[in-house]
Amino acid sequence: MWGSPARQRRFGFANATVMVPGPRLVHHGSAHWFSARARWCPDTLGPAVAAMIVGMFLPPEFAVEVVVDDILFRRYGRTVHAVGWQHDGSAPGRYKFGYGNCWVIAGIVVWLPA
């Protein structure tokens, strides 16, 4: 889904159907099937999707703006995978550490004409 910021700081997303070549529409559950059950490698898919987005929205002479953020997802328990003590810059108080998973998110900024 492609999102674009609206005037009231809400995000307007594409319709709940997916456009495919031809006159028909496919239910949005097809996209969920792709991410949940299909065989794909995120290390290959990520650069391919990034190249597609840059190729669709930016002329070749423009620079690509990438934003990166990280967040600590606080988790506890013996069966939780990949948890540990992580730095949490947004934690209140003096001590900026927390126990959980650290997620790093990268996004491509595309300025669309109004």
C-alpha cells in the first residue's frame, strides 16, 4: 500500500483492493498471502522494492532521501526470541536502557506533487 500524508495528519491509503494487469481487481488478502506464506528473501526483496520506488517516483538526477529510526519493543519472558538489554533513547527518566527487541526501520522519502 502506498501512503501519503493528508491535510489533517492522517494517512490516506490505497483502496483495499490490489490492481493487477487486466480488468479485474484482486482482494487485499492476496498481499497478506505473499508476506505470510510465499517463499521470498527479505535481503533480495528490500533492495528490489527500493529500486522500484526510486525508479517510479524520482528522476535519475535527484538524490534519494532515506530516513532511519529505531525503537525498543519491551518484551519479557523465557520464550521470547532475541531479547536483551538495549539502549532506549525515548525512555523517560535518567536511565535509557530497557529489556526487549530493538527494531530498526528505514524508509524512502518521496515528495509527491500537490
